[in-house]
Amino acid sequence: MNSTPAGEATAVTELHSHPDSHPNQFALLGQRRFAPFFWTQFAGAGNDNLFKFAFTVMVTYQLSVSWLPPSMAGLVIGALFTLPYLLFSATSGQLTDKWDKTRMFRLVKNLEIVIMLIAAWGFIQANVPVLLLCVFLMGLHSTLFGPVKFAYLPQVLNDRELTGGNGMVEMGTFVAILLGQVAGGLLIAVPQVGHMQVAMACVAIAVVGRICAQFIPHAPATDPGLVINWNPFTETWRNLQLARQQPVVFRSLLGISWMWFFGAVFLSQFPSFAKEVLHGDEHVASLLLVIFSVGIGIGSLLCEVFSRRQVEIGLVPLGAIGMSVFAIDLYFATRALPASELMGVGAFFAQTKHWRVMFDLGMLALSAGIYSVPMYALIQMRSQPTHRARIIAANNILNALFMIASAVLAGALLAAGCSIPQVFLITGIANAIVALYVFLLVPEYLLRFVAWVITHFVYRFKVRGDEHIPRDGAAVLVCNHVSFVDAILLMAASPRPIHFVMDHRIFQAPVLGWLFKLAKAIPIAPHKEDPATYEAAFARAAEVLREGDLLAIFPEGGITFDGQLQPFKGGIMKILERARDDGLNVPVIPMGLTNLWGSYFSRIEVRAGKNVAMVKPLRRGLFNRVGLEAGMPVSAFEATPGLLQQRVADLLHKS
């Protein structure tokens, strides 16, 4: 390597600091901070699956091992590969936080070469115990690689790149899994030389992965003083408790683990589903895997397009809806399939009834990709950098537990007499129930979904100056108040949650009032009208700023009745004074919503002499352009109602 470690770190920092350093997620493949890492993880995922699938085919079709019957081979191999996730994830997370990430990458890739050399001997000698040992060791390899993979990304990508970067990793992983399984099955089946070919391929891919790892720039340790606790059981419990300290992060971990539960039900049943329900041969089972992998990849890549290049957790409910809808429809799509002899891929495609099955499966997988990528990005963004790898290790532990539970419950349902389509139906219904529970438990997902729908299907929403919205730390956002959805539009513009101080009367609006209550918006009333609500609002606002969060206020005191900017009231000064009393000098960000006057949610209609909103749903049609202009921060010491009003007015005139 030509550059020094310091030079590498500087290059990474420079790229990380530019929010528009790439036009889209694919451009990351041309940048050193991402491309070597991507190909390192791609090679690792491919090699894992080439090795496991070739071994599974060998013990299923080619060898007769009395103590490992073919019906148990897949289960034993899967269990051995998963076991290290339970035993060593906690240790892996600690090592990743303590050491330079690049050191971890290279260590893991060195380990992979050693494991694959042992596996090569096992394949050549057809030694099943040695290969089973290598399955366990490759599980250990993946356990060590998982935390460093996801902890590395937020160190080299900024917030606007995290969704795209995670989408690329998710897509690459599933493509590598697919290619690895196809290659493993083809190579091991070659008469006489198949075992040797698999042995050579495994070692060669491990070496390629190590070469790629050599070019990954240095990513410094986030907690170099960490003292390693080598007890996996106490450290696992400690990691789970650490994750629970951040409720949104912990519930996102559970959400991802549920996705793996959901996906494992389908992936584990593909061979039986293809044979017993679709009446297809093993090539049809492989086709289902291809469709599923491609669907996951496309869904993962679509996340950046749908999210306007920010961490958009509003996509999670969209993905959850798709997962349930297409899982349930998959059950109905298989009900009318006639019995037949086992057919190949050509005959399978020739029957149009199978197209609906393939469509459902592909859309189900696409939805799972849309569901998972924003959750991974949220965990990376919201976790404390010093504990990030240990949080991700906790996620791997939960994933393994949920996948084990998935196998147990699916097996119990089948043993109880359920058909495979009925298992899919039950899983789809369970997903809807779990999703609804999670979204009510963490309203931010549901609220951002509503914001995403409004800004994509009601308005064409353009944000300018959003780089002025702080990525961390307390700040006050002040904005003009034009409509009943102003808060939702501000929410859509910020990757961070915002706490809103809002006129108490807006909570009486149908549906929207319920959403604002769900968002725990802060109601405020005039002091003369309701002194208790007035004082409680300022107390809660001060608490939000002390916690380092974003607070938004509409200083006009209510929604405009004529479309004009009204004088700003003095409440903003009281908020800033209380913040100063707490030792905080929070910046104030002026913001202006444009072109909303005249929309359905603005008070442009006159009824009984009063200006009212939400009377004519299509008064301006669909997809009308609206915007948000964010201005330069104003110091709390400079801020006055008059100055802030002028700054907002300037933003409105600028648009």
C-alpha cells in the first residue's frame, strides 16, 4: 500500500465530510473507502455459501454416512454454522470497538484462508468430521465479520450515504449467497474432480477476499481503552442491556431479527415447497432462491431512491405491508394448482398460474429489502460510536435466536398438520400483527411513513438547505405555519426525530390530531386561556433541549388565515432563555415552507364567514410542488422574534 495509515484516515475523513461526494450508491464502488470493503464482504459471503452448499450436496447425494443421514444434513450444518453467533458475537463486538476496523478485517480474512485450507483437505479426503469442524469455524468467521462490517460503514459514510451504502451491502450479500450456492452445487457435481474443484475454489476465493481487505483504509478504534470481557454469557447479557438503553435502537434490533425469522420460514421451505406444492424439481427450487435473492437485492437498492438519500425509516412500514400482503397472497396463489408430475423450469414457466407465485415471492423479498435496510442504517446512525459494534453484536445474537425460533415454530406447525402454504399464511398474518405492535410502540416509524406518503403521493416535496439542520445536538427550528401538515413536512425533511410545540387546537383535527398525539407533540395554549398547559409546554421544551434533541416551534402562534407571514410571538425567547439557564447555547434554524397556501390542508376555503381547511380534497390536484427552505443557523444570543421573522421572510422570497 502506497499511502500511510494517517493519510488513509485523512482521505476517509475528507470523503465522509462531503454529503454529495457521490451521485448515487453505485458510485461508491469507485471509491476506496467503500469498494475494497464491498468486495471483501462479497467474497466472504460467496465463499461461506459455496462451501456450505457443496458440503450439503456431498453428504446428501455422494456419501453414505450412517451417523449423518441426508434428511438431517442440512439441519446439522445450519445449526453448527449458527452456534458461533450465540457463543462469540459478544466477544466479536468488543474486539471491533477496541481495535482498528481494518485490523479486524485482515484478521478475519487470514482466519478464512486457514479454515479453507483445512476444508480443502477435508473435501479431497471426503472427511465429514473435518468439514463439520470447518462449518463451525466458518460460522465463527462470519460472527467476527458481522459487527466490523456494519460498524465500519458509519465511520466512512455520512448520514446521506448510509442508506445507499447499506443497500449495496445487502444487495451484494444476497447476490454472493446466490452465486456461492450455484457455484458450490455445480462444482461438487462434476464427476471425479468435483471435490478437488471445490477445494481449490474455496481457497482461491479466501485469498481474493484477503487481497481486497488489504486495500481497505484504516478506520480507527472507537473505544481503544475497552477492557475485554472474555465470558461470552455475561458479555452477551451486558450487550443486550446496553442496547435496551436506547429504546428506538433496541426495538429496531428486534425488528431486524423478526425479518430474519420471517425470511427463514420461506428460505427453509423452498425445497419442500417446490417439490410438494409446485410439483417442480430441484431446478425449480433453485429458481425460487434466485427470485428471492434478486428481490432482496432490488428492494435494498430502491431504498436510496425512495429515501432522498437520507435514513428514511418511513420505508419500514411500507416494507412490512408488502411482506404481509404478498405472503398472504402466496397462500391463495397456490390453492388452485393441479397435481402433476415433477416438472423442470421450462414446464414450470409454461403454466401461467405459476407466474403469480413467482411475482408474490419476488415482491415479498423486495419488501423485505425495503424493510431491513433503513433499520440497519438507523441502528448505525443512532448507536453511540464507542458501543456501535457491541450493539450490532447484540443484533447478531438476537438474529440467531429468532432464526432458531423460526425453525422450531415452522416445524411445529408442519408437525401439527399445516401445509407449507398455510405456514406462509400464518407467517404473513403474524407479520402484520407484529408490525402493528412495533409501530404503535415506536410511533416514529408510523409517523415517518405518513410523512413519506404525503411527500411522495400528495405533494412533490423539495428540500433545500437541509445541510443546515444539525445532524446531532440540540437545536430549535422556527418555521412559518401555513397548513395542518406543516409538522409532517418538517419531519420528512429531517433524518432525526423532531419534537413539535403546537397550538393545542390542532390536536382536535381528525386523524392528524391523533398522529400528533402519537408523536408526543407538545400542546401549547395562550397563558390567559390555560396557564397550566402554557407552563407545561415550556417545561417540556426545555427538557427536549437538555436531552440534545431537535425542537420545532411555529412562532406565529397559529396557522395563517390569509397565506401571509404573521408577526412572531415572544415564546421563542422564553425557550432560549430557559436553555441558557440550563447552560445551553442552542442554534436557531429559520425555515420557510413554500407554495402550501391554497393546498387542501391550508385555510383557504371560506365557510360561514370563516377560513377553513380540508374541504376540497383535489382543489389543486395531486403532486403539486411544495418546498422547504432551511437557512443559516442564528445564535441564541442574536435571536429575536423580529430577526427570526425576517430570516424566514427572506427564505420565502428566495424560493
